[in-house]
Amino acid sequence: MKLRITSCEAGIFASERHKLIATNYQESFVNIFDSYPDLILVTTLGKGYCVEINQTFLNVTGYSRENVIGSPITVLDMGLTVASYAQIQKKLKTQDCLQNIEIEFCLKSGEKRIGLLSVKPLEWFGNTYLLNIVRDITERKQIEDNLRRIAMHDPLTGLPNRAYFMQQLDYAIACQQYHLDSSSFILFLDLDEFKAINDNFGHAAGDKLLIEISQRLRATLRWGDFIARLGGDEFVILLEDVQNFRYATRIANQVITALKQPLLLNGQKISCSVSIGISMISDAEQSPEELLRKADAAMYQAKAFGKSRYHVS
């Protein structure tokens, strides 16, 4: 970052900074200011030239005071544009403080961080400044993202779980009314004779099989198709924005063929077949539960007709 002001303006800002810390309790104030755990920038109104920063800002970002003092906050990689900072100042005319504005800011190294920005007016020596406080929440966001991923994914295969699928299906139903020239389909998959494989080879081998199945399903589908594991040996695929049943049935046939290819399990080659039920999202009045039940019922029809096939509801 480079200074954005003239030498004359730099002298003015040096004077302003002197005013900010020139108090009878200067040493106490500076200690509190610099030891505050969040990043602090004091800026002028308008373009937001920085007149003071705390030591935490320097420690976290890796910048020097020379990099920052005198530069507008909008060019300091703090996730703020001229327009957004102007909007903040406009809102502050009717509010005492703006809090928890999520921003993405950059360190000197180029690393991106997530912060919560709070801004409030600061009256000092008859002048009004803006007190900008940024709380680094990067680690917290990462933990939240990890917890969200754990909650929405199957721990064995890494695929989305039932909760995630139902959420995605609900969204697909809502979107169907805007895609009158195309359709979306659910493919409900259940492995044939999976219990026998578990009984003969053990649950560890069964888990290995489920992982292999999930990888083959990923490889079979187009980018953007949504696949989830509902539990046990049940998987489900959501095909969105396709032209007709032929595409859905073609995918079903490709899945059946892919899963028939032998795999090595405890030193033995085994083949696994799958029965598939297909249902179509026809309108926005259907519920996700209703559609899933239809596809489930169609899958049982496929099993009744001899397994290793699909059936359309």
C-alpha cells in the first residue's frame, strides 16, 4: 500500500494524529489503545484517511505505520470501496453505530482474512472522526464451516447426507416453476444383496464397498448433478434442468453398468447390482418428502421386477 496524500496533507494528518493522543492521560490511553485485541483504525470523514492505528493492526496485518497513516481506508485492502464507505457514513447520520459488517481483508503477505467491522463517530478536540474496529473471525468462520460440513455430509463417503439432499430438493422444486421447458428427476438407488455382502465379508468390507460405490457414482454423473447418501446402502441422485425422461433413464442405465464392474473385496472379485426408482419433479406443489417416497416406491418396483434395473413412477 502507498500513501495517497500530498506532503502538505501529510503534515495536516501528522497534526491531527498529535491531537488524538495529546491528552493528560496520553500514556494510559496509548497503552489501552495499542493493547486492544481488535484492529483499530481512526479515519477522517469523507474519503476516510487514516490518522491513527493501534499496535494490533500492525501485528496482525504485517504493515508498518508508514504504509497506513495518511492512506484512505478504501485502498488498504480492508474490503471497503469508496461507495461502501460512503454508504456507511450516510447510515451513521441516523445511527449511533454500525456493527458486525462482514468484510474480507488482506494481510501484507496477501493472505485473506474474514473480519467483523464496527464503525462509530468519534468526537475529539471539536473534530469528528470515525472509529473503525475490525474483529478477526477467520478461525471462527473456519470452525463454523467445518461444523456445517460435518452436519450436512455423510462421514463415511463424504457425500451430502439426507438433510443436505432434502434442502437441495426443496430448492429444486421451487425453481421448477421457472424452467417450464425442462424437468428435474430423482433417482433413488438401493444396492441389491448388500446385506449378504456384509454378512459374508464383514462390515469393514461393506464400508469399503460403499466408498467405492460413491466414487463410481461421482465419476458417472455430469458436473452439477447432486448425489447424496441417505443411509445404509441407499443413495439418491438429483438431476436438474434436463429435457426429458430419456436423459434420466440413460443416467440410470449408466449407473447400473458402472456398479456392475467387479471390484476387489478381501481378495475376492465381486460384482454389485443396484435397483433404481425414478420420479419427476412436475410442479412446485409437491413436497420433497412426497417426491422421495415416489422414487422409493419405484425402486421397490424395480426390485420386484428382478433387480439390477430401473422403474419410473
